[in-house]
Amino acid sequence: MEISWPAVVARRMRRHCLTEPAASPVDAVRAMCGAHAQVLAAGETSVALRVAGATRETVQNDAGLVKTFGPRGTVHLLPVEDLPMWTGALSALPAGQQPPEIMRMTLSQQSEVIAAIGEALSDTELTVEELSVEVVRRTGSWAGDLVMPAFQTWWPRWRQMIPAAANAGVLCYGTNRGRATTYTTPQRRGPFVPMNGERALTALLHSYLFAYGPATPQQFARWIRTTPTVVKPYFEGLPETEFGFVAPGDEEFAEEPGESVHLLPYFDAYGVGCFPRELVFPGKVFGRATNRGQAGNYPLLLIDGSVAGVWHQKKSGRTLQITVEPLVRLNRSRRAALAAAAARTATIHGSKATLTVGEITVGPHA
């Protein structure tokens, strides 16, 4: 199937609810195939941008979303209803590199820890310190051995299993207790069983291709953080284009992307998940808006679906000071659209915008 790159861009923009808004935060997150929420304010902004009139508070109040571990082992907002697929797919991926010997656990010990986490969180929310007491009590002192180097201190052995417990469907984030993070179990939102691994990976691939396709096995593997060898079998028989594969029966492409200007926050799904990088981040934009090819570390100026610069925000009282560094020429209509995008971003944060077009001197997000 022959398609043009502008048609790919137009389809992705529509699928990401950047040209046609989603009806709700849950719909937006499902369309994005998860919203990266390691920086929660950025994740909430990503979602709100895709829902007409939404703010960060709108996203926070949507009971259909859960904060948990998603692709690449990073914190994401995911639809609660989709957890059977997500947990089934992520738990089916091969384990990564072995930890140092001093940290290792047997498979039996890993299973014990995951079961203990699920039991401890079955009817409550606990801080990590409180959860540690419960896990050690249920398993043994070996789980509490301080063997994990972390931020100039040492964490107990069991803590390395937190992402695995999320992938098993027994752990997610709870309500913050002041500044302290808490954990709970998504099973409190309605019991579910992770989907069969093969079915789940197939469903997740099709969801990814719907949002980001066409894509190659290498690109999907990079997005989910596994090897191309693991995912290649799931691509067999899929329709193929010159830019990669699409999901079965999903061969619709628009002709051209419409004119639009967006300000995407840190780690927005569009920049992180779209490939090839050299086309999504064309020319000198690649060096300025990625961190050696890694996307997400800079907020992105998106013009007509292509990355065209970076931006930065700083809140001062009720004012959100937005500085944009475009790497393409801005005509009068684009400047007006940029001002509207800045105002929309400020509204999402409950602020008023001031806009400056100029060089940004701060570095990438760590």
C-alpha cells in the first residue's frame, strides 16, 4: 500500500485527538495508548489538551483512570477498563537484565513478594514504608535486606518487585498522603484477571498501531521496551505500507494534515511514540528537541503535526510564563495560533498566559 508522509501525519494527529478532541479523559488516554505520568502535571496536561475545555482537575477527577506502571516500566495513566490487556501484555514480556547478585531473588521469592503486596493492599492504601513492613512480615527478613542502591541510600530487596506487582495487576498508585506517595491495588476498583499474554500482546500491538501506525517491529519494541525478536511474530500477516505495518482492516488515511499549532508538555505520547524520529523531528529540530534521539525530555512545539521547536513554562502566582523557541518561520497566522495554544495551556493549569518567543536556555528534563 502506497501512502504519503503527510497522510501518515494527518492520521496520527486525528487518532491522538489533536485535531478532533476526545469526549473524555478516558477516551483521550485510550487513544494515546497510555499517558506518560512520571511527571504527573505533564501527564495531566497531555490528557487535558485532547479534551475540549478540560483542565488538570478534570483529569484528576476522572474515576476511569488509574496511575500505574505502563510501557518501558514508567509511570502512566491508563484506563481502568484496559488493565486486563495492559497487565497481561506487560507481564508476558521477557525479564530484562539480571540485577546484581546481591539483589537477586528466586522465582519463588518473587512470587511470594507479589502475593504479599496484593494481600497487604487488598483493602487499603499504604506508603512505601508501611507496605515494606507488611511485605517483610508476610515473607521473611530476606525481603527487607537493604541491598538496592538508591539516591545515596539503600532500599529493601522487595522494592525491585513494585513494577512487576503492577504488571501482575495487584498494585497501582493510591491517593497522595500529603507529600507521601501511597500504593493500593486496582482490584479495589473492580476485580479483574490479566488477559492471556499472547492475546494481550496482540491487542496492545493493534492499539499501538491504531494510534502510531504505520510502525515497524523495531519501533514497537522500542516503545514497549523489549527486543524486536519478541514482537516480530505478532506482525505476521498485518497490512504493510512503505512506513511500516498497520492493524488489520485499519487502512484509512487522510490526504493532508490541517494547519494547527500545539504546545505538547514533557513526555507527551505523540513525540515519544511516533517514528521515524528523523521525520517526526525534521532537520535541525532533531538535535534541538531530542536528547540524542530520545524524545520526551523537551516540551514540543508542534506545527501541522511536525515538531518545529521547543518551549518552557514557569509559573509565577496566577501567571504561566511561556517561552517558545521555534525553529521554523512563524507567519502571522501561526503566531496567532501559537498565542491561542499558550492561552489554552495556561487555562489547563488554572492560570493566565504570558508568551515570549525567543531562545530557551534551560536544559532537558532529567
